[in-house]
Amino acid sequence: MSDDPYRIHPDSTPDAAYGPGTGSAAASGRQRSPANPARMAQVALWTLFALCLAANAVGSLVATHVLVDAAFGAAALAFLAAAIVHYRTTLR
């Protein structure tokens, strides 16, 4: 037996020492699921919000027609509201 109380060995890795799946996600009890439809919808809503917001800002700087700016602004507000509602309804 070694005198090392922390069991640190040069050839050991966290998975080898504690078993597979013991990273920070497993330690906190959360597992990431890349194919989670609710998560994908949330990412899509926030992305569309950011794109509409950027288009609204660019349209204002370039001096496009006021209806184009208003359309992008309304779409940005709609995506923001949808993202917040989706987030609140998917909370456990």
C-alpha cells in the first residue's frame, strides 16, 4: 500500500480511478442529452431571437424601410416571449 492518501498516480485518470461517468455532469446528477427535443427547441428559439434582434439593429443602422425594422422587432419580441414561455413550461 502506498503512503499517498489521495491515491494520485502518474498513470491514473479520473475514469480509471472512480469508474466511467464520474465527471462533473455525473457528480452533479445531470446527464447531457444531445437529442433532447425540448433543449433543441430552446436553443432554436434563442437563436432566432438573436438573429431577429441583429437584423433589427442592422436594419436601423442601414436605414431600411420602417416596416422591415418593425417586422424584425416584432419577430424578436415574439421569439423572446416564446423562449421564456417554453423555458417556464419545461421546468421540472
